[in-house]
Amino acid sequence: MAFTINKLKQQPAWIALIIFIALCLWVASGMLKAQNENDSDNPKRTAIPLVKVTVEHVNADEVTREINLYGRTEPDRIATLRSEVKGLVEEVHVQEGERVSKGQKIISLEKSDIVSRLQSAKATLRQREVELKGAESLKAQGYQSQTALAQATANLEMAKADRVSYQLAVFKSQIIAPFDGIINQRFVEVGDFLKVGDNIAILVDLDPLVITANVTEINVQGLKTQQLATGRMVSGDRLQGKIRYISSVSEPGTNTFKIEVEVPNPDFTQMAGMSTELALPLETTWAMRISPAVMALDEQGNLGVKTVVDEHVKFVPIDIVKSDSQGVWLSGMGQQADIITLGHGFVRDGDKVEVVRTDEGRNSSNSLSSKANQ
């Protein structure tokens, strides 16, 4: 024993090592004892409480998917009336903004000179008819050559052409409406002298009224002519019509296709040039109307809604069908679902949660609880 003590005195490093090991064992035994005491006093202290979420049971409704476009109302037809003969404006029958019917007089030109020329043409025609009969009689007796007969026939045809020309001139001195419409603009007044081709008035046809819009290449395949459409004007008026035209070639630069919706407007109450929101119904699907506040993104950035299935959170990707003033219609969740309206920001897909239900169930036509906006 004495020998061992002398050896340790000669090598003090061993003494320090023994002391360090003893201290470590003492500290470790104390920590283990404290841990055992804590575990025995609080056996459930390590248990993590479940997150409490508010859930509302929602039933889906059948909703028609729509394409919403921004369009513009236009006339069905628009025509610029021009003078076909020269003459002095003798009378103006309609004013700007006045509605006219097909065949109604708009402008009358002075036609005294044309009437005189027509009477002369008629007299010349009668003379040519007599000359032709005389030439035919002489030809039958052998006193007239074939050339003279042909000249008489040509003179008669020229006389007929002159008569028709002056008859048309008399007719065209009365400028009439080619179709029912409204005189949108008038360019002449009484006393104006018109040459051939001068503008007289612009006539527009507003029945039917046409709503034009451009649809993307993705949605154009789902449209067809005679398909129903609804237009909402800036004034709040709603128009019902049908698609009458779908362009077969896209617009350069935008790759959109022009469509035209025909809307009845018999009283001309609706005007052209108005901005219009156009809704085109497509297929019918099951959808739920919810507040946008309950929508969330998953880890991959997909838009969806967090639901509860068997007390576990389930993230359901959704498709927005349409939106209105009360919420957003979403498809992809089946015909019913338990949607988390409060607390969805604190849970993830797969988490087990404590469920608090707000009611027994409702249709999606009613808005979600206001708690979703908290």
C-alpha cells in the first residue's frame, strides 16, 4: 500500500485523472436522480396537447362553370349613305338620332332637270320604236338593207337604256333607309349641293344588339354557336342572348378568338359602345361556396382548403369555378366536406387535431361562418 502511494506521489497526473473521473460520476448520478424524480412526479409532462380547430360541415351544390369576358356592345349593322347622283338638297326628312324604317325617305334632291331628261328619253324611245317598225316593213318588201335594220335596232336599245338611266336618277334623288335603324349622324342640310359619292348620313341597326369579346385559345374549344350567354352592362342591366359567331382564326399578337353574342333589342333601348361583362356557361359541376379566407397553400404552393377526416387534417387541392359577392365557388371536394374555418393556419396536412363543430351542416349556398375571416 505504501509502495502504491509512493508511486502516485511520483506521478501526480494519475491523481488528477482519478479525481476527474470521480467528479464526473458524482455529477452524472445527481442528474439521473433528478430526472427519475421528475418522471415519477409528472408522468404525462412530455405529452403535447392537440391543436383545437373549428370545423363546419358543408354540402355542395350543382354550379355551372362560367367563362367571364369583358366585351363591348356594337350595332348589328352600320351603313354610310352616299349620294348616287348629283343635285341640290331640296328637303331633309329626318333629324340626327331619329329612328327610321326601311324605305323611309331621309333626303330629297332637286330633280326638275332629271324629270325633263326622262320625258325626253321616253319621247326618243317612242321614235326609235316607230323607226324600227318601218325598217322591218321595208326589209320585208326588199327595200331596206340588213345594215339599216340593225342600226334601227341598236338605236331602240340605246333609247331604252337612256330611259332606264333617267328613271334610276329620279328614283335615286330620294335617299331612303335601306333597313330599320337610327340616323346616328347626318352630314347635309337643305341647300347643300351633292356630288356623286358625297356622304349623307350614317345609319345604325341596333336590333339585335351585338356584344363582341375575345376568348382565349384554352376556352374557345368549349364554345359553340347558339350557346346561351349573359351580359351585365356598367349600368347594371342584364342582357340575354346567344353566340352567333366564333372566329376561326385568332387575333395576331394575342392568340385570342373574336366572338359575337346576339341580344334582342327591339325597342333600341340599349346603346352601342357600352362596356359589358360577358358570362358564358360551360359544364355543370359540384361546388361549394366558401370565404376566400379559409383557402391556404400547401408546401408545394398548391391552392386548396384544409379539411378534417377522422380527426386528421387533410389538404384538398381545389379548382375555382366562379366567384360572386358572397364568396368563391370551389370544386374538387366532392359533395360534402368538413372545412376548417378557424385555426387552419396552425396545422398541416396529416396533423391530428381537436375538432370543434359550429353546426350540424349547411348548404354551400349560405356563406361560411364569419370566423373564417378572423
